[in-house]
Amino acid sequence: MHHLEDRSRFLHALRRNRLRPHARLLIVTRPQVEIDYPLWPAATAVWAAAQPAEAVLVEELKLAGFTDVHACTRAFACSVPVDQWCGLIESRFWSTFSNFTDEELRAATKEIRARSSSDPLVFEDRIVLISAQGE
């Protein structure tokens, strides 16, 4: 959802033109601020600026005419070797990292390696699930 330039227009068009009668929509995303990923401050700031809050998405769905809108967050334990995690960051596996130069990513992963007290890294991946009724 954070890659859409005009979510409101998209959601209105989706409800009117794309969903079959009685269809439900499921949005799978991540929290804006309640994240546990081993990142550095600049990446956390970019993430928060780009990621819409759960409450914003719920409100946008309602304004687009969706009903029976429900949201919940589920947490999953993750364990990733430090070198693998840093490799993922340097390969820009999330769009968050496209905001950084190669040099900035290398410096950030160096910082992550230096401050990691364990290998593998252990953290929670939190997934936000938002369901809504089309009509």
C-alpha cells in the first residue's frame, strides 16, 4: 500500500470496478512504527515516513465505501544470521533501502554487525492484516 501514489483513488476504483459482489479485501502490510527489525536510525525514519499507519489505512478503506473493516497484528519470531541479514539490506530487499547509497548501506551493515550481541539476529516480524467487505 505504501507504493501507491493515490491510495484513496485506488481503493475507490477497486471497490467500484474490480471486486466481485460480496468480495472481501485483505491487505497484508507491516506497522509504521512498532517494528523490531535490526535497522539503524536513518532506515527506521525512512520506514516510518513511507509506511502508512494502520489507522490511516482503515480510515481510507471506510472512506472508499468498504464496510466491516477489521485490523489485527500478528507477530512471528525470526532468526536470521547476521551476514545474511546484512546481505539482504545491501541488496535492497525492501524499498526502504533504495533511499540509501551503497556506501551508506555498507556503513549501516557495519554498524549492525558491531552492535549485534548474537548471531543469528533474533527479532519479531510484525504483520498487519486488514480485511474489508467490498459491498
